[in-house]
Amino acid sequence: MKQEFLTITENKKIAKDVYLMVLEGDTSAITASGQFVNIKLDGFYLRRPISVCDYDDTTLTIIYKVVGDGTEAMAKLPCGEKLDVLLGLGNGYNLGKSGDTPLLIGGGVGVPPMYNLCKKLIAEGKKVTVILGFNTKEEIFFEDEFKALGASVHITTVDGSYGTKGFVTDVMKNLTYSYFFTCGPMPMFKAIEATAVTSGQYSFEERMGCGFGACMGCSCKTKYGNKRICKDGPVLEREEIIW
Amino acid sequence: MVNTKVELCNITLDNPVIPASGTFGFGYEFAELYDINCLGTFSFKGTTKDARFGNPTPRIAECDRGMINAVGLQNPGVEAVIANELPKLKECFNKPVMANVSGFSVEDYVYTCEKLDKEEQVGWLEVNVSCPNVHGGGMAFGTSAEAAAEVTRAVKAVTTKPVIIKLSPNVTDIVSIAKACEAAGADGISMINTMLGMKIDLKTKKPVIANKMGGFSGPAIKPVAVRMIYQVYEAVNIPIVGMGGVSSAEDVIELMLAGATAVEVGAANLIDPFAARDIVNDLPRVMEKYRINNLSEIIGGAH
């Protein structure tokens, strides 16, 4: 983990209530897909944990949804402003188990961490299939970006306004895959757990105090003992999760 | 050259800055970020007789200038702390550490304190009779002068290290409880633990925290801490370890002027993992600004 002051170079709306922010600076503390950053905002006491969508040594891309006062303030931040960011938090996905035909499943703001993961798996020569689930057409983002990486992309919407009508599992149940990686809301996880035919990894969300393992605010029980979502997670393997 | 040294129960601290229990783990995770030997000491994660998972999540809520937590004393239990955590701590911290202890009965406190008292690296026992986040114990001992005194007497009877009783602000008269602890043999008082608070989510129309209520901490509670430390300082002769919303070197000095011999830094560590180190580094500058040469001379200076 490192603390850095990164400069906002882009902050734009890309779908309903969803924003993409690009930050520049030393991002070398980020070491794995699926890690997150914790951002200090003026006027708010706790930091905002946001998953990493993409990164290289000098830039960081995050995608966030405006859900409260903090993210609303974030959406108004101008380019050029510096943000106090803790980087390289959490374990991230373990790519070693993916097999040759991994399936990536993102739901809503669980989509962003799938992007860098997809990029890395394709760079390793894997044949990647992606399912992106949204409520409705105007919430969809990054369909073209995943296609540009070379992934086979399926979109689902709950109301049927775009792609397959229904949930990500309505597509998942008809696919064959070697392994799965997912991030999204708990109801989606439970549906995936009931549908999946292989091992996989889930990235969990929880209200956090610190984001770096100090406060025990985000603990959960697993088959291998208590874990902190922020430090020992957010990614847990299917075999260890207690539902 | 200013002097930041203070003496707490006959142990000299290089400076009065002490990360508070529950915000600093067992130290070694912060030791990856900076050399924690720059601290006066720190108070490690509240330890109980048996292992505890704590409360269901969500355990955290944000407030104006502060936060609410209802962790519920998650810890691996005293045996595991001694076997697994203290050896790791010893590798990165070469000063006496403050052992924070909680319990659900007088026997619990006695059991845990007796074990930790024998650990070489433990300098002080900080006995928490004020956790607002557990049922059937914790704060119950800290809201009654008789019960707090009973815990103090029982722990003193089985220990050799200085015993500091950590008090709750969620009481009508903290002074009478502090005096009862002093009369029962306490070597020090630490105060204040978190204030019982609550936050309701307007979208769900329900409490944010699964446990409904939790301990409110952060800069918003500092005036309450200053007031209570000031009151207790007038009533007891044992040292006070002050805490409550401390986020800067200026805050450290303010609590010392109210009567604190040393000062704990809590929630600030969670917002900025370097907070305690930065406060230590900033103390000489702020002392010079306010023409303080010797920090120990300002204790209780506001009286």
C-alpha cells in the first residue's frame, strides 16, 4: 500500500449515474487486477473505496456510480485537481487458476474490475468470455471496450431493453468455461453460486473503515477462518466462502 | 531543542503519542508503512479471554467529522494473541506496549490480564470497561463506579504492571467513576472511549449499522474529551491518558493542557495510516510555535 497524490486528467459521465475518472501519478503500488483504491474527499470523514478498472505505471482508471453525497461530490471534481489516494489495497484476482476459457461476470458497478482482468487474461492467450449485467439500457457501459480487447461479450438487462433479457445467469447457464471471475451485488453472487459448474473467484463489497486491515470493520467468516474483505479480500475463492 | 518526553506510570515515553486500541491492530501492519518505534507506544487490539468474531456487518458508518463503529471486540483470544501476535510485534517494535483488555465478567478480566501481565513486552495494561458494542459486559462495568472499582481491584490483585482503566463517556458522572478506580488501586485512567451513537439511512429508513448503535469517534467528539479530561484531572492524582478525536499535534497539546499525561490517536489512523507518525513529527514545530520547551510541564496547564 502507498499513499499518493494523483492528478485528475479525466472525469466524465459514461452511463446513467456512472462516471469514469482517470488519475495520473505514481500508481506502481497497484499490483493485481481486482485491487481497489481508497480516496479522500474534502468534507467527508472516511475515504471512498473504489475498484481499479485499469492501470499502468502512471495512470489509474476508476469507474464509480453516484450513490450518495461522497460520490456526488466526486462527480463534480475538475481535471487538474489532486486527490489523496491509498493505492494497492486488497489481494486482487489470482489469474493462475483461470484455465484456457475463463468466464468474467460483472454486474453494474461490478463491471469495472473485470476490464483489467480481461486485458491480462487475453494477453496470456486465454479465450475470454464476458457477461455484463445491467438493469436497463441506459446503465450500460464498456461493451465496446471489452470487445476491443478481443473478448466475446454478452450483455443482459433486467428489463430486456438491450441484449438478453434477464440476469447474467440466464446467459451463464448456456456457456461452457474453464473457470469464472465475478464482481457485483450479492443477489447476483447467489444466483451465480447456484448456476456455476466450475471453481471461481468472487470479489466482495463491504462498508469499510480504513480499507487496509486495521479496523476490523469489514470482517467476514470463511471456511478457512475470519477474513478482512479489505486486506485478505476483496477476492475470495468459491471453495472458502460461507453463503 | 524541545523535549517531548513524558512519564506514564514510571515508564518514560519518547513522546506522548499512542495509537489507540482497535485502530492499530497489533502494530506490524503499520510497521510495513513506517518505523513504528517513532511512537510513544501503542495500545494493541482489545483482547478477550476467548476468541471473538464480533458483530455482524455493516459495522461502520460515516458521520460529520467522525464515524460510528460496532466491531464488537473481534480478536483471536488471549492465548492466540500471546502465541501469534506478540512475537510478530516484537520483531518490529522495541518499546513497551500497552495491552488492551476487555471482558464479560470480573473473572474474564482477571484471566486475560494475568496472562498478558507476564509478557515481557507489555508495559501497561489498559483495561477497557467501556466498550459500547458488546452486550452483557464491556460498558456495563464502566457505567457503575462500584463495578469499575471491582474490576480494578481484581486485576490489581493478580498483576504487577501499571493498570490503566479505560472509561466510558456514556455516563452521568465520569468523575465519580474515575475516583472509584483510583481508590481501588488503578495506576491511571484512559479516557474517553467512543460515545454511543447511531445513524439512519434515509433510503432504507433503517439504521446503517447491523448492531443498530455503535461507538462514535473522530474530531466531532474532541470537545467532550477535553471537558471530561479537565474534570477528571481535578479529581484524581493518577495520570490520565487522553483520547477523543485527536488528529493533530495541536490536539495532543490541547488534551495535555486539559490534564492528559499522554494522548491516544484513534480514528485518525483509519483515515490516514501515517497520522500518528505525522503527529509525532509535527510536535516539535507546534511546541515551538506555542513556546513550549518541555512537554511534560504543560500537563494540566489549563487549570
